[in-house]
Amino acid sequence: MAGKTNGQVINFDLLASGAGELAIAGVTTLYSETFICLKDVTFGFEYKFRSGGVVAVDIFVEQGNTPPATEGAASANMVVPDSASALAADVADTNLHVTAYAPIVTNFFRLKVVGKGLNAATTVLEKFIVNTVVNA
């Protein structure tokens, strides 16, 4: 393919720093590990759920300039940015998904995963890859 690239693609597994997956059983809210929100970067995400039953999940991005006091817990330091919609609303399958997100400029970034309504007790976020392209 001909053309010039803008920068370097860097990707990492957001779930690898924890247990390798997030069990999102039933109606519950879980948080990923927090990571640094790089500046001048385009973000892309790849995610996939596994379940022995119904998947009913929303994924939000939370951001802030101060990390949470406790990883994996709700924090007044981390919020869904004003006027931001869900990264993925009403996920109801176990297919692989790829999406993009333009973050507000802050220092830190994490996922807020919300199990809803009929979400099965066996539902797990098994894959969440963050892809970044440095815009140089």
C-alpha cells in the first residue's frame, strides 16, 4: 500500500495487568486498571465478551487528571466526560468488536463496564486491546 504513515502504532492488552479478564456477572459495575491517556494520539479499541447466557453490557470510558484512590473501585477522581456517550452501548453478543474513541485531554483513562438487566452470571469481558497511533 502506498502512502505515508502518521506515526507509530502501539497496542496493549488493558486486561493483562489484572486477572486477564473482567467477570461482569449480572447487574454489576466493574472498572479496568487505569492507564495514562497519551496526548496527540488516536485511540482504537478491540473487545470481546464470553458468556454461557445473555450478554447485556455497556462500556464507558472514565477519565480524570488524578488516578483513582483505589484501582477497580468507583472514584470521584474518574468520571465519564461531559457530553460523552458510551464507548459501546447495549452490547448483546460475543462477537469481536472494533471501535474508536476520541478522549478528552486528561492524564488518566479507564473502562467502566456495566452489566444490565438480563446479563448472565457467566458474562466475562475476555478481550480488550487498546490501539494507539501517535499523530506526529
